[in-house]
Amino acid sequence: MAVRIINPEYVRGFVGYLLMQESSSRWLVKVIIKETHLPKNSEMLVLSLEESDFEILHHSL
């Protein structure tokens, strides 16, 4: 499921994907950050976020 990151500030506005639920209110979210000037160079982050740190963009059926 795709989500838009609200917090932390250094990835605010990026799109991430839910990997798994850690606890009742925490999720692991995968974020891929692409460098615009170096298209082959990207970085993947896995963040542990509270549900209030992201918003769901769409549901997968």
C-alpha cells in the first residue's frame, strides 16, 4: 500500500510502501529516494513510523 510521509521532516512528502506492521501503531515503511541528477543512483530507506507519521494514498484490493 502506498503512503505519503508526513514525518520525519527529512523525508516529508516522499512516497513510501508499507512493508509490515511492527506493533499496534507502528509500521515499517520502505522509501526509495532517487537522485534527479544521477538517475541510476538511488537510496532505499526503511523507516519505523507511527500511524500519524504517514497518510494512505490508495488501497490495494
